[in-house]
Amino acid sequence: MTRSTNAAPEAAAADALARLYDLDLADDPGDLDLYLALASRTGGPVLELGVGSGRIAVPLAAAGFAVTGVDMDPAMLARARGGAASAGRAAANRLKLVEGDARTVRLPDAGSYGLAAIPLNSILLFGGRADQAASVATLAAHLAPGGIAVVDCWLPDADDLARYDGRLVLEWVRDEPGTGRTVTKTGAAWYDHTLRVVRLATIFEASVQGEPAARWVRQDVLRLVDPDELAAFAEAAGLEVELVAGGYELDPLDSRSDRVLLIAQRP
């Protein structure tokens, strides 16, 4: 098979975007304590779909839980392996990473997991409604009886969506650890109300002061999900909805909630 001449540049860009993803999440979203508590409740093992660079999976493994993380992005998985290695041999041994599709993957130990999760908006990136439903079905297929499924995603309000008209917004300026470079993140978004889709373009620029900047562009399509739809996905997968909450403290969902957290159990 002939290798694309773009393979090396594409791999380098993927590595950079994986590194910048971690910088983007330097401000803790605040969800880790919830997953630690749910893992303690169930005893594990834990499955994470859309594991990314291991932001949730590595601390869970370090806390003593057996964790399997699935992702389609090899660069993200490489970051997760590095994070696990940095957390120590015991944590690295408890973390298994699989390159796979959240919609279709079926692991050999399916049916044995105490906790299975799609954290922090990942479900919005999995495709259309059928794809999102399939990813929740993947959670259900891997749970043991009594196991818990968790899905967490963003709930933009009307004001948020009204601003998604393509205007360019500077989101942050941060120092990149260990490189001496300053990174800026600029983004634009467009909302298609007929498809309930947000299209995002993100530009990262990194440079040492006074020198030319390196630039990376990421484009994403987010298919929005409402709470009723999320609960319907779980029920269609054979799960019993335990709670639909409005945040990581499991507060009641209301009109002020900017995210929805579904917790469901396999009978």
C-alpha cells in the first residue's frame, strides 16, 4: 500500500492538537470527583468511551481501578499512555487503551464493567442521532447487571446559540508548560437550527515572543442532545434511568443548567 505523502504532517498536527487539548482543559471542568465516587460505588472495572488523553482514566487508574479507554485518535491515546506512565507503573498496568469506534466497539470482556461513561461532551462528537444512540448502546452492552452508565454533555441556551454566527472570538492566552511558548486559542462557531448542529473552527497559535507562530486548526461538528433524547437513548439500550441532573453535584436539571448528566443502570 502506498503511504500518503501527507501522513507525516497529519501525524504531527494530530500530536500537536492532542497536546493543545490538554492545555485547553488546564482549567479543571470539575467532573473527576464524580467519576471517582461512582467508581467507588460500583467497584469497577471502568470503561470510558472517548478517553482522549486520559484526563479521567489516568486518575481513576491511579486510584486503584481497572480502566479501559476507547478512542479513535492514536495521538490522544499516545498522550494517555504517557500520562499513565507518569502516574507510576501500577497505574499504567491498570489502564488498557484501545483504538476503536465508540459506536461499534465490543470488547472481549463486554458485560463485566461496573461503570461505563462518555464524559465531557464526547457524545456530541460521535455523529448524528443514530450514532449517538449507538454509543449509549455500547455503554449498555459492556455493563454487568447493576452496572452504571454515565453520559455528560453541554446544554447551550438560546443566548449561546445566537452568538454562533461565525464571529471570531479570542478564548484564551496561556503559557505552554515546558516549551517557553505562549499559545492563543481563537474560535468561531456556526449554529444550524434545522440540524441542531454547531460547527466549530478552532485556531491555536503558539510562539516564543517575537518569533513566527506555528498554527494548528481544528474543525468539529457537534450534534446537540437534549435531556429527553439522552434518556430515550438509555431506555432504548435497555438501561433504567436513575437520574438526569444539571451538573456534577447532581443538582436538579432546570432552565439554568448548562449541561446534562445522565446516570442509568443496567437491570
